[in-house]
Amino acid sequence: MVGVPAVSSRWWERLKTLCPERARRMLRQVLQAGLRSSFQALGRFVASHPVFFASAPVLVSVLLGASFSRYRVEGNVESLLVPKHSLAKIEGNLVDSLFPVNRSKHTLYSDLQTPGRYGRVIVTSRRGSILDPLHTDLVLKVQAWGAGPAVQGPGGVSGRGQGVRSARALQLTYYLQARGALTDRVASQWEQAFCGELGRFGAGHPELSLYPFTSSSLRTDFQASSVLARRPLLASVCVCLVLAVGCCSMRDCVRAKPWLGLLALLSIALSGLTAAGILNLTGTTYNSTYLGVPFILLGHGLFGTFEMLSSWRRTREDQHVKERVASVFSDVMLRYSGATLLHQVSLGLAASPLTNLEAVRLFCRCAALGITVGYLYTLSFYATCLVATGYLETGYRHGCFCRRVPKKGALDTKPRWYRCLMYTRYQDETHSQTHSHTPNSTHTHTPNPAHTYTHTANPAHSHTHTHTPNTTHTHDHTPNTTHAHTHTPNTTHIHAHTHIPNTHTPTTISELRPQDSHLLLGCVQRCYGDWITNTYVKPFMVLLYLVYISFGLMGFLQVSQGSEPSSLVAMDTGTLLYARAQQRYFSSYSPVIGFYVYESAPYWNTSVQRDLLEYAKGFQRISWLESYLDYLTERNLSTTSQSRESFTRMLRLSFLRQPQFAHFADDIIFAERDEGEEPEMAASRVFLVAKTTENKREEMSVLLDTLRRLSLTSRVRFLIFNPSFVYLDRYATAVSSPLRHSLMAVLFLLGLSSLAVVEPLVAVWLSLTLLSVQFGVLGFMTLWGVELDCVSVLCLISALGHSADCCGPLLATFSSGRGDSRTVWVRLALERHGVPSLQTLICYTAALLPLAAVRSNLTRSLFRCLVLTAFCSALHALAFLPTLLTFLPPAKKTGSRQGDRG
């Protein structure tokens, strides 16, 4: 016995020397067999303690559900939608420290930096000019909300003196002082009363159109999507429930599992409730982007439960329930665990501090937690549901009503509707199997070379083959790994060989369960499988894939970023109506941009003056420097030959003391020097307004990048800022980086997992499939009018796991097979995994449809992206991959691997 390890070691070294590829393959087989055995043991353990594993998830969900008393809604939308680490935020803090906002009651300040609390209204006239006397009188009654003149021009000059004869729209802004918690609450109530009063005023004066907007409108209208989605979400649950029950039903009342559809959704709901409770306890706030989390949990959970149900139907009915559950775990849980891990990697990396957008990070953290809890609940709660329905089936009870089905003789005396309701072939088949099968389940068939196979989910099988002169075959599968073949009467011989897991000769499910055919299974098996693998259909599928790639590329080249916050709010709300009015009436000019020189500069120098004037060229501007130079010119004073002291002294003691120029005092900061010396100009600012077109958002982004590059080479250190820049600054990078990081992490995981799977090409095919699905979703969503914003990126990240759920099992089954043609293995893979994919697609898409009825830009983007994800994943799993796998690697080598044949 001491020499055995040494002999094994020498044998292993010799095997590695002679056939390294074979050695690596055997190592992967051993690892996979060990994992399957572990899941098999876990299945037996769960089936042995059904009460605990059924009640524990329910109890935990109920206890954590009580934490909704700590439910809080996110109040700061800017923190969600603005890149967390952006240069614009740093610039805004610097501007605030240099030029604090003048909140005096006697000075009207603009929203150049931090507007605080305010109320705005755009007033338009349905007929004529807004400056008509009748309309002006009405507008002044709006003006009763604030104090001061109706229109204020530069330098305090009244707007009526500017010569304006006609106007299509008028915008009024009322700024509020909110320096403490108490005044902030009062200001919040004022904003609500402001919008309500303007609504009543507009209803009483139909000749005017009023578009109010306040500092809290964006937050209120952003969260309104959740309120509007309540009823559609309830409808989604009901529709999905009906279809899930229908997908689990069959004609045979004993084998039908309608309750498993209901319990699958219950398991998903419990996992979502548990995850929500954990988030509430950790102080997480809720926002409307979380509307997509239930659909991610639904898609992944349905794939897992329908795969378990499909595997359950392939188990032997004469086995004990515990063994059937163990077989299901051995067959499904390795793939389901891999798909769950892929979800965790893609979502987990996006939820890390590497993500610069808070909305993406919080969403992915919530979804990753829900996926983890859902996986545990599938292993525990849903597995015990399988155990319960298994005992109902063994007890010959109705799958829906749990009533024992009468025997055939007693059933014949019942009414026709009762016989139809209690229809089953289970008893007759069980009776015939009891008399025709030996205790070790040996199956004897006499037809000419007809082959029938009985398979268990156990990766190790033993086969007993009896050959008579008319080539009748008998097969027996037991958990052993030895295959014995006996030939009678004249060619009797016995031989044995090793059976590799999951590489047996394919067998159609109709041969396994002719009486257990599901409607979708029958369609896939008898119609679709033959059609999709037909020689004449393959060229059209390849052409369809080329069309798919072409349209995806067309959309990919037109991707645009959606950094406008109003694109994520509910429709028909004040924010969206105000944004449309702003775009229609005030889109010719950009917001007021602050041009800040944040360090001391020689303003008296001619070259510096020329540079600053050149930078502001082409803008509408309010510039103290230009006004001061004009002031000097009007008085015949030199603008080029003055010293610092004389330039600064004239500015302070003469120019800024003129009434028409006094407002420029807020635009210059003087730093005291030594006693007796003239103060130094430490910083200054100029206000610029750019002429824009309809694409104001893109033009502002280009302008920001251009001026920033100019500031790096300029002799004068300056920056530009407007509060809207925090939404523009590096938004594309902040949004797309989580997607790139997640995709790279998934590809790395798939490459690493190739070391653990029997066929490494599974990882290659799955990687290509993920890239293809992502490319298609990104391209088609652009063609459908969805911009690249935080919501669409969230869907793209979740699409990685969804496509792996849909395509991974099919690729694994096809790649692991040996001994038959590609077409045969494609058909088998479709029969085993195409039906669960179809069931999930039907329920998932039906659950998404009510979401399209929600009048919200956020839910519209969510619906379109999730529908495209389901469509592209299903297209690859059911059309592209079955076609491409029939003529692309991996090869099915019959001659070189005879030992792989079953």
C-alpha cells in the first residue's frame, strides 16, 4: 500500500509526458466531477431537511421586511447624476471660495455658481406679444410673488429703456434666502406654494402659458417615476405569474407542475424583499433607477428555476425524490453557479469605488446583493418546492389540486369533464415499467436496430448492452462507471471502458419521456430543431447575423451621451415642460458662463489685455475690463503705458465709484499689500454668453473642452464655470467606464474559467457571444432613440449576465459532447436548454410590457434597453449559435475519441 502513491505519481508523470492535452483534460474532468459531486451532496442534504430550507427564507424575509420603517428617498439628485470626481466640482468649489454669492435683498444675483433655493417661471402668450399691455398687467400680478423691478438690465438700467418692442416669452426668477434648516424648510414650502399658485393662475388665464420650475422640481419629478410605475409593476407581476404557471403546466395532471411557476416567482420576490431589507438596515436611500433591479432578479431567477424544472423532468421517475433532487443539483447548479458568479463580477466591479457615477454604483450594489440572495433562495426555498412536488408526483396526486388521481377503472365512471381534468398516463406507464423492468432498470427492446437510452443526471453511468441476432439492444444505466456489453448467441464477449461525464451519445428527450412532452418541448423537438439545422436555412441565418451586425454598427456609430438631467424624469411634469420651453424660447444663447482669473495677473500689460479680449471675442459679454478700458479711452487716458499703481488706483477710486459701474465691484478681488502700497488685484471674473444652435448641449461640451485646453497654454491662469458644467464634465467617461470595466472583468473570468471546464472553447464562444449581444444592444438602443446615460449603461451591464444565462447552458452541452455529428448535438442542446430559454423569454418579456405604459423617460429607456437585451440574447441562443455551431469549432471527433462514446 505504501507504493501505490508512487506508482500513481509515476503514471501521472508518464501521462503528462505522452499526452499533455489529455492530462489537462482529465484534470478538468476530475475538477468538474468533484464540483458536481459536491452539488449532488448538497441536493441530498436540502431534500433531507425540506422544512428548514422552506421556512428559513420566509422567516428571514419577513423579519427584514419590517425594516421598511427606515425607508428613505434620496433627496440630492445631483449627487446621483453628476460624476463624483470631476474637475467641474473642484472648479466650482474654487469659485465659491473666491466669489461668494451676494445674497443681499437689494442686489439680484444670478445662478452662476450655487443658486440655492429659487423659483422660476417662463411666461408665453398664445396670441400676440408678451409685452402687450394686457399681458404685461397680468405678468405683474405674477410679479407680486417677489420684490424689485420686473426686468433688470446690465448696470441696473431698467429693461424698458432697452428698446424692446416685442417678445415671445419672458422668464422671471425669484431667489430665496435659506441659510439654516428652518429657513430651508420654509423655502421648500414656498416653492410648493409657488408652483400651485401658478397652476391656478394659468387655469384662470388661458391666454397665457406658464412653465414653473423650482430648485426641488428635478428631485420631485425624478422620483415621480417610481410613483407612476406602481400599477404597471403590479400588472407585470400578475401577467408574469399567469404565464409562469402556464409554462410549468402540461396535459398530464400528475406530471404538471403549475405550482412551481408560482413558487418560482415567490422565491424571487422573497429574495428581493430580503435584499431590500438589508439595504434599509445599512442606511441606503431609494431612487427611481432601482426600478430596474426587480427585472434583473426576475431574469436570472427564472433561468435558474426553469433549468431546474427541465432537469427534473429528465430524471428517472422510479428514483427516490431525494435522489432526483440530487441529480438536478448535479446537472444544473454548476452552470447556474457560474452564471451567478458572472453576474456578481460584472455588477460587483461596477459597484466598486472605481465607478465615478453614484447612480450606477448604488444600482449595481443593490442588484449584486439581490442576485446573491436570489441564488441562495433558489438553492434552498425553490429546491424544497421541487421536493414537495416530487412527493405529490410519487403519491400520484394532481399537480394543481393535490388530489389523488383515481385509478383508471374508477376514473371511467366519472363525467367527461372530470376525466379530462384528471387525465394522466402516469399510472399505466408505472405499472408497465414495474412488470417489464428488472430491479436495476434494465430495458429490453426487440425492434431492429432501434436504440433507446435511459439517462440519469449522474455524471457516471454504467451500460449493459445485450445484442441478439436481430441486433436488439438492451441498456442499463446505474451510478457505476463500468460498461458491460454482452452479445448473444454466437458472438458473446465482454469488455469495459471508462465513461467521461456528460459526453455520452446524445439522446432526444422524446425517447426518454415520450409521454412527458411539454408543448414548447414538442415544438422545439419536432419542428424548430429540425428547421434551424436544415442545410437550406443556415445561409439565411448567417445572412441574418450579418444584417444584425450591420444595424448594430450603424447605431454604434451614432451613440450620443444623455447628460441632460431632464431626460430621466417623468413625462408631463414641470421639469420636462420647463426644459422644452427653455429649449424653444431661450436656446439661441448658452447659460451665462463665468470666466475666472483665479490668480494675480498684470492687467495693465498690453499683451495680457489683448489675450483676455481675444479669449472673450465672439461672446456676448459683461466685462469689467472692457468697460474700464473704454472708460479710460473716453477720458483720453492711456490704456497701455500705465503702471500697476496708477492702473489699480484709477480702477478703485474712479471707475468703480461711478454709479453705472458700481456693480463691477463684486467681480474684482483686491489683496492688501504693505502699508502705503496700492492693493493688488488677486482675482477677477468676466461673464460670457455664447451664441448656440439647437445642439446646445453638445456645443457647450465642445466649448468647455476648448477653453480648458486653452487655459493650459495661456499666460493668464483662468477657468470657466457654470453649474451645468458638473453634468457635462467627463460625463461620457464616467458613464462608459463601469461598462468597460465590467466587460473586461467578465472576459477575464471567462478566460480563467476555461481552466476548469472540460471544453475550454465554451469560454471562447461565451465571450464572443457576450460581445455580440452587447454590441447589438448598444447599437439598436441608439437606433431606437435611447442615449447613453446612467440608465442605459445599467441595462448594458446587466445584459452581460442575462446573455450568459441564456446562452451558457446551450454552449456547455454542445461543447462537452463527443461521438456524433454537430447537428445531433445542436438539436439535443436546444431540447435541453432551448425550452427553459423560451419559457424565461415569454415570462420576462410579458413582465416588461406593462412598463412601456409608464409615462416616464427613465422607464422608457429602461423598457427599451431590457427588451433589446432579451431579444438579442434569445436571438443568439435560439438562432445564431445553433446555426454557427454546426460548422464552427469545437469539432466532434469520432475516430480519435472512441472512449468518449456512450
